[in-house]
Amino acid sequence: MTSSDQGPSDRPRSEPEIIPPDRSNQRGGSRPHVWVWVADREGMRQANVTLPGPFTIFLALSLIALVVGGILVLVLGAVLIWIPIFVLAVGALLIAAAARQYWWRFRRWLSQH
């Protein structure tokens, strides 16, 4: 039995090469960044993504808070506009019930006289 008769081996064809970061050209004032490898039609290329700073994080959180606040205002506005309508409907039902009771009393009084 030859080695080609056996199934695929568990070992990769080549070992991955791990290259440590170059510390010699690191500037003291540079911001940290993340390297991302992107594969597209032209092949693999490297993209440098800078980590967000405090101001960017503050702006992003402010934008999220503004959107959530707007949604909250819309929802509360929809709820708060229904409260007076509900109160008016309940009041109208109570007045209608009282008017019906008085009407029945009046009809009974008319039928007795």
C-alpha cells in the first residue's frame, strides 16, 4: 500500500508562518490599529483599521442615544395621546349610562301618570 492509497493526511501541506510585529518603526505618538486582510477579485490585500478614539466613541454613543431618545419620544407621544382619548371615552360611557338610567326612570314615570 502506497501513501497515495491512503486518504488525505491530517497534516497541512505547509506550516503557517507567524511573523512577529516589527517594533523598530513604532512611533510613540501613533494610535493603535488593527490589520485586516481582505480578499476580493484582485486578490488578498491588507487594510489598516485604526481603533476609535474617545471622541469617536463619544460621538457614536451620542448618536445612539439620540436615536433611542427619538424612538422613546414617538412611543410615549403615541401612548400619551391615547390617554385623554381613553378618559373621554370612559367619561362618555358613564354619562351615557347615567342618561339611560334617567330616561328609563322618566319613561316609567310617564307610564304611571
